[in-house]
Amino acid sequence: MDYILLIGAGFNFIGGVSIIGSIFIDYPFSFPSIRDAGAINPPDYMLFRLFTAGTAFCFGSMYMYLYRHPEYAVPFLYFGMALKYWAFFAALVASARYRLPKTILINFGCSNLLVAVLFTVYLLAR
């Protein structure tokens, strides 16, 4: 079951890279293209995008550490699992109410839901 930690780490690393990559490259299921700095509204949008990418990398690193030291996994995975479910529900609400593109709901929301379910399975199996 420890491989679930590697899956969580992989999704976070890929997510962080895709968020950073979407700043420079337009690819399927990515965040929307970024407009010129003067056209970004609100002005702190880039800060949140960069912070989100860094957060994904930090969580990915934590899951890699937990894979190497599974005896510490359980308390951290409760927090990680809760955050993954929150990311899915936030994307779902943003899609339904605030016109978040369906591609982002699938890429961000559903991938976080998948990892949340895997973490739930991991915790229930221990």
C-alpha cells in the first residue's frame, strides 16, 4: 500500500510542473493562458498561481518522505486527504457557480479526488 504515497507525490509534482508550465505553454487541460501583467485582474492572481505550484511541490516532497518512512504516514495523510477532498469540492463549486472551465475541474479537481480516495483506502487498510 505504500505505493499510494508515490502516486500522491507524483500527482503533486506533475501538478506543480503543470501550473508553472501553464504560465509559458498552452496545453490541453491546463489553467487558462495568462494575459499580460497589466490585464490580470485581480493583480495578485500570479502570486496565487505561483504559491499553488510551490504548495504542490511541498506536498509532493512530503509524500516522497512518507514513502521512505511509512511509520510517520498516518497523521500526515489525514491532513493531505482532507486537503485533496477540499481541492475537489472547491473545483466543483467553482465550476458550477463561477464558470471554472470543465477542463480544470477534470485536471485539478478530479485528480485531487482520485488521490484523496487512494489516501482514504491507504488509511483504512492500515
